[in-house]
Amino acid sequence: MSETIYVGVDIGGTAIKVGICSAKGDLLHTFEGPTGTEQGTQKILANIAGYARRIVEESPYDWEQVAGVGIGIAGFIDMAKGFIKFSPNLPLDNVPLKDILEAELNKKVRVNNDANVAALGEAWGGAGRGVHSCVLYTLGTGVGGGIVVNGRLIEGFSGMGGELGHMSIVPDLEAIQCGCGKMGCLETVSSATGIIRMAHDAVSRGDRTTLADVENIMAKEVFDAAKNGDEVAQRIVSRAAYYIGKSMATVAVVVNPQRFIIGGGVSKAGEFLFEQIRTVFHKYALDKAQEGVDIVAAELGNNAGVVGAAGLLLDA
Amino acid sequence: MSETIYVGVDIGGTAIKVGICSAKGDLLHTFEGPTGTEQGTQKILANIAGYARRIVEESPYDWEQVAGVGIGIAGFIDMAKGFIKFSPNLPLDNVPLKDILEAELNKKVRVNNDANVAALGEAWGGAGRGVHSCVLYTLGTGVGGGIVVNGRLIEGFSGMGGELGHMSIVPDLEAIQCGCGKMGCLETVSSATGIIRMAHDAVSRGDRTTLADVENIMAKEVFDAAKNGDEVAQRIVSRAAYYIGKSMATVAVVVNPQRFIIGGGVSKAGEFLFEQIRTVFHKYALDKAQEGVDIVAAELGNNAGVVGAAGLLLDA
């Protein structure tokens, strides 16, 4: 068998997922093992290499067929060097991951951040398959983003391409400070955290709402209440949707993608949320920048990272 | 002589400018002739081809050294096909310009819009020379834009990449309708037209200002009044600068360019304007997306178009 295969590795705080993809972006095999965070840096590195070898050994493919190994990880990364500058969840700060793994595996290695690889995964083998360009919004604890044009990530000068959660989009008069230190970032209103904060604020000030137990509230409960007619919850959802749609209208005249893809936990709210986002997008986006452009749900779920990590080798 | 040269053509309503560029983006020769608009489509096409041949004939170079001919023109263009869908100033609607000129000149031809070629010109041979990526804002009657990453234009799915003037950036409560039909576009406040409109509004409602003769006022007079301490004029300039800076903070987390370049007539206001833009940019842009990023003046002036048009052949 001379078919080329692509190995992707999605490194999380507790588990490392590895996968084998075909040249078409189909996920053929996956394997998951513990990260080994508590055992330190060397153990994590050994696990990454070990799992990558193991999934190929246990598959019908040979190591010779592997085009390379791609890695997705949360943090700030020098993508050209594959150097991890800072990793929020793992003891991998200042680790030259690409160099170490290339020496260990004798294969090309590429490293990128989790939001970017998820976007590349959706572009290659998910909801963005076959389109000219797509932008992924991952609505979770924060708002992640990634932009793929003609199969390639827009990484940016210092790796900040597609950092859509930190687009300053909320006007000054209603802006709050983001965790990044700046005012009015998209993720202050459109992440799960933002939605929960708005629910908390509304209940705290005594707004008339069915929302309760706000100390433990989840974004899903806000969406459920909104669907059931709770006006406070509807206002919160509208505000989250408004700024996503408005940020998409902005992205539409910057990179003018063919498709916007929405993933992450908050996207489970489905069409109820998507319809509101589309309405705002259509209102604000330049007509010619919205022609033929759609806004759809992500398809790969938790596999986007491993598929996209494998896809980092496509330009190798 | 085996050196490869690049021919650029900048088509305006009254004049066509052609130029020869070296492989480094240096403009070696230029020639300008009438467009021939009043003589119709065929005459314009003949002029383009004729001027392109003529500049090479009159230079020390041979036609064999020409890598191709690039064309910049205002309008909506199918860039892949080099097809002009709509040209606001010329009788070239629905003209397959690339096909016609390739047949006529027996060279590769590329066509793109004026804002994009200006950005490519600055990136290749102007203020963006040698940087990873740059974004050009052209502040004139409208606000034009173009984005170049690793020497290539971000054209977008339908050619709307870098249409920065139509970024909906002004909040609803203070937004007005743009010529494009949408609300709150950057060019409603940060173009010469926007600045003049704000001056006109201020005088009409009786604001205390030294601005006068607003029917014939130019943006320069507003800048001069602001520099001389006129508070109304200062407010207008601040507002124009604020939204440019804020839009740059947005672009910084979408494509994360290394350099922002400002050209066009309004940019002649110089550091007085640029300093205000930088202050806003630094306030709103994600810290890591502004590290090492600068905001500078364009360098090529009216030659940006012809240089950038020639640069369209770089990826040929």
C-alpha cells in the first residue's frame, strides 16, 4: 500500500487523542491515552511520540506511509518553529516540540494552536469540505476562531490570526473588560462564560425572569428559558447572537470567506441561535460579501482537533 | 539580458498608466496615455495593449523578458477569470479583459481591482517591502483596502477581501447609511467624504467653529482647523481616526498583519492623524496582535497601482 496517511495529535490536559487521516481528510482510526501531565514534561513528550507510533502500528498502514505528524495544543506557539511559548494547561512552556518530535519520530512535525487546528479540521474533513474558504467560531468557555483560505490557515504575523474572541466589537458604552485586559471583546458577550455572566447580572439586579440558581447555571439553561419565552433569557441570547453576527459581517469584508462554521458547546443551541446570527449578519454585511455565503454548524465535534492536526501536513 | 520584467497597467477614467517593474518591485519605467473612454470599448482595449507593448519597446528590455501584464481597474472583477463584471467609470462591463489581452499580447494577464493592486504595490515595492503581511487603507473619497499576506492578496470568495471601507464599525445609535446601503460603514466617517459631511453637519446646526464655506470645504481644511485648535474640527478628526484605529484592532485579530499602511488624500494629514489612530489601535487591539506591528504612511503615492498591477504576475 502506497497511500499516504496523515497523523494528527490533539493534546489536552488529561488526554491525548491521536488519529490517522486519509488524503481526503477522512478520519480512519483514532486512539486516546492519558496525557500524563502529573508525570511531567518528559513523560508527556514520550506519550505523544508513543501514541503516534502505536496508532500506526495497530492500523493496516506502515510508518513509511506517514506524511508527517501534526500537533494541536492550547497556548501561544511559534508556528514556523513549532515552539511552544506558553501552554496554559501543561508543563510545556518553552518546549521546542517540533524539533524534539522530529528527532524522535523521524517525520515532519507541525504544531499549531487548538482553535486553528479545529478550523483546519472542519475545512478539510468537516463542514467546510470543498469550499474556497471558511471561518470557524468555537463558542465555548471562550470564543475561539480559525480561518482557512484555499486549504491554508491564516496564522498571522505573531500567530494571532483568527483570534476572533478578542475582536473588540462591543461599543464602549456597554463594554466590559475581557480576561485579555482589553474592552469589549466578542467573548465577553458570546461565550458560555459571557452568557452565564449576563444571566447572573440579570438575576442579581432582580430582572423578572424564570432563570434561577444562577451560581450553577449553564448556558444551556439560558437557551432553554429563551426558547420557552423568558424575555430576559431572550435578550441575553439576542445579545450574544448580535455580536457574533456583527463580527461575521466584519470578517466578511476582511477575508470574505465562503462559509462561517459554528462549533463548541454553545452551538448546540442550534437553529434557534443560528437564525438570529444569520439575521444580524445579513443586516450588516456588504451585499457582495454575503452572496453565496452560509453560516452552518460544525460537523466534527471533538474530532475536529485531531483531523485538523493531521491536516497541518497538507502543505508539507 | 535575461532579467525578467513585469508590466503593470493602471486604468483610470482619463489616463492609462503603464510601468515596468524589476523582480524586486522597483519601478523602472513609466508611460501614461489617454484612456480613450469616449471612443468606446475597443479603443480602450487597443490602448491598453498598445501602451503595454510601447513601454517595453521604448525600454532597454525585450518583449521576451516580460513575465506578464497585470491590470488594476476600479470595479467588480472575477479575479480568477480576469473578467470585469462592472466598471463604474469605463465602458468595460462584462468584458473578459484577461482573455482578450492574453490573445492580443501572447503573455499571461492578471486583473484585479484598484484597491487591491495598490496594496500589493506597497507590499512589494513600497512601505510594506520585506514584511510578513500588510494591510493598506486608502483614505480618499471612499475608504479602500487591500490585504497582502506572504506576498499574496487576500481576494476572498467573491472578490470582497480587504473591502475595509464597508466594515460596519460605527455603533447603531450613531450610524448613518453608507452608499452601499448598509449602516455604519467605516467610510461614512473616515473618508474625505465622511469628514466633509461631519463638517457640514456641524456648521449647519450652528456648532461654534472656525469652519466656513462648507459647501466647498475640503478635508484638508478640517485638518488645518483641528491643528489650529478648533474643537469642532478636532472632534471630527478624532472620530475619523477612532474608527480607523478600531477597525485596525479588528483586522489585527483576523489576519494579524505585521504592518498597517495608510495612503490616499486624507493621509496627507500626516502624524497629526496617525498618532490618533495609533492611540486607538493600541487601546483596543489584543496585546499579542499589536506586538511588533506598526502603522505607517504609504510610500508610492499614485505609482502604487502600476507597481501592484505588475506584482499580480509574481505568483504566475
